[in-house]
Amino acid sequence: MIIRVLVTLVIAFLFRPAIAFSAGEHPEHPQSPPATQPSDQVKPAISKAEEKKITMAQISTGIKKHIAAETTKASDKKFHTKHGGKDLALDLVKVHEERLSGLGGGKYFACVDMKAADGTVYDIDFFLSGTPDNMQVTETSVHKINGKALYSWKEEAGVWKKVPTS
């Protein structure tokens, strides 16, 4: 059973550009830069060669550097983001290495789990841009709270859109 799941995941990873996703957690992953579209829409990438300019390890390093820099600046040494009109003070739990993605055009996607002092776990989607040496976060979005999704992704006519969960 486990071997079947692993084989399926490997095949899905290898053929991810060819797989059409319906509403779900992440569109494995948004396939174009959010800077060129509204934050709830992401269009498919144009060039495979463009995506190969940066590795998943470099995306992981970029998001970790960003989080570390933000926590260093904060007086409480926490990562701060806004959600629902509240300032969340969070600690990094995990970067979802399996959710990292190059979107093309120097844009990237990362998903991380962060934890508040009260034990609440937030799954946060980050969109980044730049080069491997200088990645900047362009957008953050709280995707889940304690595992409960606030939105999902749905592909419509080649454009990925955030859709509220029911």
C-alpha cells in the first residue's frame, strides 16, 4: 500500500505540468506569477527552461532566509503576519518541501506551517520573486488554521484561482 502511494506521488511529481487539478489544497502549484494577476488568480507557466533556473532547495533556502530575517527584526523574535485584522506572532514549524514550486518569470511558491504561542498551527502560502541570492516575499496568505482550509485552488481556463471552502 505504501509503495503504491509513493509510486503515485513520484509519477505525479514527474508529470505535474500535465496533470489537471480540480479544486484542492494547492494546484501543485500555482503555475505563474501572482504579481501579474489578482492575488486570487494564477496563470500557467510559459517555459520549462525558465523554471529550471532555480532549484527547489534554493526556494527552500529563500523562504527560510526570509522568515529568519523577519524574526530577527521583531522584538519578540517571532514571524509576524496579519490575518482577520489580527497580528499573528508565529514560530516556524516546517517548510513543506513537497509544496515548493517555480512559477516562471522569477516567481516562486512556498508553503509553511507556523505555530502561535497558544498552539494554533497556521499553514501559510508565500509567493516570492527574485533570484536565488535575493528572494523577496511578494504575498502571504493564511491557507489553513489547525488543518482547516480557508480556501482551495481551482483551475479555470488555464488560470488557477483561490476559491473559498464550503
